[in-house]
Amino acid sequence: MHRLFKFLSAILLVAATPLSAQDVNLPAPIGADLTKKFPYSMAGQLIFSSGDNNYQGSGTVINKLSVLTAAHNVWDADSGWSYDVEFNRARSGQQIATRTMASRVFVFGGYQGVAARFGADSVRAFAYDLGGIRFKTMPAAGSFAGWKSDLSLVTGDTYNICIGYGADTHTGDDMLYVEPNLSFYQTYSAFFENDTLTFEGGMSGGPVFAEVAPNDLRIVGVIVAGSDDPPTGGIRAINASASRFISVYLRF
């Protein structure tokens, strides 16, 4: 498994990986029309600097002035805090609903110590891999996606869809989606995996939605990791401790 941010200088178009015998779903563009439809319109592309490099990730507006993302998008054990963090909401090619610059960034308590000790690509670090971004200007004019803490929404038979901005087989500027064929399973603490889908670099921090009621999609996890061999996608599920993080640091 590995983290899914992407060097902006290394975005390339490559041939799509063929499906394996276990029918692994690959990320595909969700389309310009759905990109503008709530709650997908609350997701966006992150562009940020860490050390001397520029990266791409994903995030979702989760309160009027706050975006939920992966911790490794905003902090790195070698480079420290990310800077010049830009959120391009509902980007579809060159069309961007809003472009907003971060004023503060946060990581889930314990992530820095665990990532420094065990490595940012360890299952222990993935279990803490939640981050937040706050803005002085509302990224979506006060609108935001709802969220729910219920692990059965990722491990049961509830419909899930994962959203983000990939940059492996795609350019990085179009919103992608991928749906699992089976439910996620717990790997370590709040880190869950799924062998029926893969994520692209750049999708890290994007939302995992569950349909909690007809036409009611809520965020139940965040994309944090991926593997091509074997094909696997990893998420940090929203549990009770994640709910407290959101309620305290992303309440604005």
C-alpha cells in the first residue's frame, strides 16, 4: 500500500490497467454534469506544496469554512506542514466552481507521531490519516456535504461511491469515481481496505460516500491509500474519534 498524493510535475497519460479476474473497478470520470450536482460538487482538487515539491490531492467541503482530507496531504514527516494549499472545488477540466486558499491546516491527533515512527505508508499511519483545512472565505457559499459515523456503512451492503482527482491514467483535472463490488473490510483500527477497486495517485483525501437513505449520500470515510499489485484501495473510516476531530477542528 502507498499514499496517493501525486507530483504535479509527473502527471502523465498512460494506458489503463486491464481488469483482473476478480473484476477490479478502476476510477473513471464522473462527468461534468454530475461534478456540478450535490454532494459531488462539494469535492475538489487540492494543489499544495511540501518541501520543494508541488503535489495534488483531494478533499471535501464538510462545513462552511472547512474541508476534510487526508492527513498526509497537509503534513509530512520529512517536510513538515504543507503550504500554499489551494482548493479547486468541483473542478472539471478548466472549469472550476471556486478556487480558495487555505488559512489553516490540521491533522488528526497522533498522526504525526505514528507516521514518523512507523512510516507514512504503514497501516498504523493510515488508521490516523485524517486532515482538515480551514478557509477565511466559504468554498461553497455556505453549502457542505454531510457526514456520518457508522462503520456498518462501509462494511455492510450499503451503496458506496469513492470520489477524487486522480493523476495516473487521467490528467488530474477531472473528478473521478469508483464503486466497490463488495464491502470494505477492517485491516487495522479505523483503516479499511477493499480488493474490488483501486485508487489513482491524487485521489487521497477524497470522500467515500454511503447512501444512508434514498438520494442521501453522506461521507463515511476518506481515501488514503492504494495498491496496484495486488489491486487494493484503502480508506480511513469515520468513527467516533474522527467525529470528534471534525466536530472540534472543522466545526466552522
